[in-house]
Amino acid sequence: SYELTQPFSVSVALGQTARITCGGNNIESKNVHWYQQRPGQAPVLIMYRNANRPSGIPERFSGSNSGHTATLTISRAQAGDEADYFCQVWDYTTVLFGGGTKLTVL
Amino acid sequence: QVTLKESGPVLVKPTETLTLTCTVSGFSLNKPRMGVTWIRQPPGKALEWLAHIFANDDESYNTSLKTRLTISKDTSKSQVVLVMTNVDPVDTATYYCARINIMGTNYGMDVWGQGTSVTVSS
């Protein structure tokens, strides 16, 4: 079965750029979605189909997908970006989530 | 405004059946190219997809839980119901429902409910 691999944690200095990866076999053939989950809150869709931001999501968030790795990039990181980030794909008719990455803004 | 709201018991005993209801507003469960999914998250752990159902009644289940889950929808009530049989303490989690938007976000889950916390304990 298909699997998604995310780093457990990523740290970034305030104002710098964070990159969160999501690994999967030939993941570039799939559409990757990303969700942000702040502590105590429900997840929020922040990137769909690899590199598309829903309305209301800042341009600081961007995405890419190539080879075996999809990447969520957060530019000019802010304290409010501290959260868990989950990637997600469809594998035929089923849904898979990555294990999640905790982003810490230092 | 599209909203989803989960409801169900807070506490369930082992071996009992858990019934969760997702009440939606702002869109119809018959709206083409839309669906509703259930996802859970044990405390401190990752998201786990459980099941989904689309407007055309196509449904799908997490393979590892398939024998215990049933999803259904009542369009007149704007509700999607998930039934989980024979619960166990490992089923303790926050349960979310979310909308699957096929056209708008290419199968992304664009609106989520606030979640409902379920504890399985005797």
C-alpha cells in the first residue's frame, strides 16, 4: 500500500523560510494536499493540488511536487505558523495522510 | 457559508456501537462533485481517514476498519452518519467530518467541522 513520509518536526527562525517535505513513491503522479492544524483546532486546507492556495491563505505559503517528494514552503515564518502540517493524497478511492510535521518557529 | 458539525456520544463502552452524525449547512449532500468524509485523530497522533460518501452515493472505507464501519447520508436532514461497531479503547479520538470538494479543490477537504471527542472506556 502507498505510504507518505513526513519529518516529525521542523524548526525555523522567525522571518526565515521553512520547508516541510512529504515523501512517497513517485508522488509527483499524485495531487498532494496540505493541511495546517493549530493546537486544539481542526485542520485547515492550505494547499490543494500541489501548489494551489485556497482563498484566504497567504502567499507566503507555496507548494511543489516533483519526483518522490512534495514540499510545502512557508516564507517569512511567523509565530502564528506554529502548527502541525499534514500532507494528503488519494490512492485510488482511499485517502492517505502523512504522519504530520510539527513546525516550531524560534 | 458552508459549515459542518459533528455530534455524538462523549463516552462509549468497549464493544458498544458508536454512532456519529455530521450535520452540514450551506451546501446540499446531493450537490454533484461533492462528498463528505470522516477522519479521526487519537490524542497527540496523526489524522486517520475512515470513510467517505459522495453525492452519487459512492462510498469507500479504510481497509483496516472496513468491517466495523458504515457510512450513510440523509439528504433531507443534511446529515452524514458514521456507525462504528465493537469499539475499543484504541478508538478514543477526536472525530472530524469534512467536505470533499472535487471541482473546487480537486478532491481536497476544504471545510472541516470542529470535531467531536469520543472516549472509549468502561
